[in-house]
Amino acid sequence: MKPDNYPSQPAHLWQHFYCLTQIPRPSKREAAVRQYVIDLAVAGGHDWRMDDEGNLVVTVAASAGMEGRPAVIIQNHLDMVTVKTADKEHDFERDPLCLQVEDGWLRADRTTLGADNGVGCAAALALMTDPDVMHPPLELLFTVDEETGLGGALNLDADMLSGKLMLNLDTEDWNELYVGCAGGGGWEFTRQLDADPARETCWSLVLRGLAGGHSGIQIHEQLGNAIKLLCQCLEAVPGLRLGDIDIGVAHNVIPREGRVIFACPAASAEQLANSLGDWQGRWRAYLPAADGDLALALEPATVLDVISEQDSAALLDLVAAWPHGAQAYNLQQPAELVDLSINLAILRLQRGELFVESSYRFFNWDQSLPLQGSVLALARAFHLSVKPVVGYPGWQPDFDSPLLQRAGLLHRELFGELPAVKAIHAGLECGILKGKKPDTDILSFGPTIKGAHSPTERLKIDTVAPFWQFLTALLAQL
């Protein structure tokens, strides 16, 4: 149900965004939301094309008097990150989101909101359905499977596009224009460890209440990583034998909660229980305020199989040695622009089957090579099998872009100040699309979104109207 205080202007944008929140759209499950877009296109008499990957392009004819102008590509992705709190019952493949408006922000009830990139999709749809908008010919590009590795863009049939100007609406800070983004890659690691039935009492250690978040744009915030923290407080438990581990949800999400089930002598469990308050106090002393609700809980549990003490100690050593966080900063731009980072994203263990996933981001590929080498050296030392995850290129900043110059002057004309011009430490599809269409001039911007990729994701309502004003005014000039 739409909240009574749900925003109303700009009307087309907000209505489309509401409809998108009611259509489940996890990565690789975009058929229903894609059909929503197709139905709108057909109803408006617009042509559309879809490639073999499921990416969709809707062609919108120019407004009267603008027919001779160059086509502009408006680019967004249809899928969303699906993360919820442990106490929230929600099926992201079936259930609509439950929206809330609080203190000027739109959010969802204990789930991701999908404003990343749903608000950009809604703006593109509003360009198609709002007759008052003046625009040149438009090619509305909706890609799929962005959040799990930019698969849609990587496999896009670029022949569906003719435009040489592109507006990407997938960045998350209003009053900022983006002209570059990080590239990225990653790995999946596996190993089969010997396991046998637990002979001692088993326990479950659960960590909840961390903020989590986007492993690119929030990596410099030094948010707590549930994998690192849970394994840290288990390192000194005598006689520990690990059984079942479930921490992390996706390669691009900083792990915010998780569970470790293990066996150990009763005296060791009592020692751990008595230390939980100390651990929580230590972490709160240096973690950011966003992680202030962290909480550990130790309870009796049941597990079928556990690995040896030696393998358990080795696994905890592996986690301790694994790099995580910002590794290098750009010295020519503000400190929040990270040049190189890595996210220890997922740790799972079940019946001796170990799975680890980690991803890295970079602006300069050569700078990432020592970091990659360190991780692969760890994999060799701990006898892990390695499966590289398909990477994606960065988008090298072009501060001389004609599109950027025009957009900057328009922003000052409309709002009285020049926007900040930045690159983003996240994997926008712009880098891939630039590689497929090298002569395309690209600019990215959007309204303010905080907490993307986490259940605290929220959209700042009063930034949406100026975002829409800027988008439509820019199109009227192009």
C-alpha cells in the first residue's frame, strides 16, 4: 500500500517508482519489470528492442521541433540488490516492498529500497509518459543483472543504440556530476575439508546490527565486516572445531550479519560467553556510529559435522590475513575517492565444504596487480581452488567532456552554483558501454541515496524534484 505521505511531484516519476517497488526485480529475475516497461512503451506507441541477454531499448521520438537533434541514450539497470534484516519476513522474488516516509526520506521496511537504480528507471519512464517534457530523440536503455557483476552491460548488443550522448542516472549524490568510475573483478574460492560428527556441545555465535552497505562507495567509511569480526572473537577459543558458517550475501555488499556454529569444550564456551561484552565494547570504540547497534549472541546449537581443530585454526588465520577495505586513495581529489579497494564478501562452510567470495575495485588496473597477487598467494598457501569472476573495465574520467561543460553551466544557471565533478569508486555500466561505443560522451548523475545495498537504503525526497528539473532542462538543450 502506498503511504499517505508518499511524494507526489514530479508526478510521473514518483508514480513509476512506486510501481517499480511493487514488482519484484532481483538480479536475473527482471522479466516482470521488463514487461512493465514494454507495456508502457506499447501503450505510448514507442518501438522497443530486446537483445539475447534481456537488455531492453525503448525508442522515443523527439518532441515537436526537436526532430533533427542527435539521439540521447538514457541508461539505467532494472535489477536491485536484495538485502533484509534477519527479523524481516520478505521474499524478494514474490513480495512487493513496504514503503515508509520518515523525516524527508523514503525507505522500505527493513529491506533494500531499490532506489539504486529504480529512481533512475522511473525518471526514464517519466520521460516516455510525460507529454510536457521537451526532448530530442531518446533511446531508453534498461540493462539487466547489473548488481551481480554488470552482466547485462557486458553482453549488451550495442547495435541497438545509435546515440553518441549518454546520460546514466545511477549515481547517488545530488549536486554532483560523475565522469568516471572504477573497474572491478573478483574470485570465488573453494576447498573441501575433512569433517566428522561433532562429539562435544555445539554453539551458535550470531552477530547482528552492523550497518553493512555498498562495497564501493562506502568502503572508505570503515564499516564493520561481519566475517572479520566473528572470526576475530573465535580465534582464542581453545578446542574450537568449526561446523557451519553463513556470513555475507553478495560480492558488492559489506557483510553486516552472520552466524558461526561450532563445537568446543564447555569451559571454552563459558570463556567465550564471558568475553562477548568485551568484544562489543572494543569494536564500538573504533567502528563508526552507524555500527553502534552491533550485538553478539551465543546459544546452544546443533550441527551435523565439524572440521578439525587444525583446519579450524587455519581457516581463522585465513580470514585474519585476508585484505579488506580501502587500499589506496586518490591524492589529487578529496580523500573519499578511493583508488583501490577489496571486499571480503562471503564466507560459508557446510559439511566441510568451504566457500569464500571476494571482489576488488580499481581505477588503474596495474595498481590492482599487487593486491590481486596477495589474495592469490593466500589462496595457494591455504590450498584453495580459485574461480575468477568476470571483471569489468573502469571509465576513465574525461574532465574536458563537452557534455560535462554544458551540464555544469546549466546546473549553475538553475541552482546558482557549479556542481562538484567527480569519479566514483563503484562499478557503473558506463565503463563497459564506453568500451562498446568509444565515441560516446557520457555523464552520470542522480538524486541522493544513502545506505545502498543495505536495509537502511533511503532516498532523499527533496533531491528528486531538482534532479528531474535538471534532467529535463538538459535534454531540452541537447
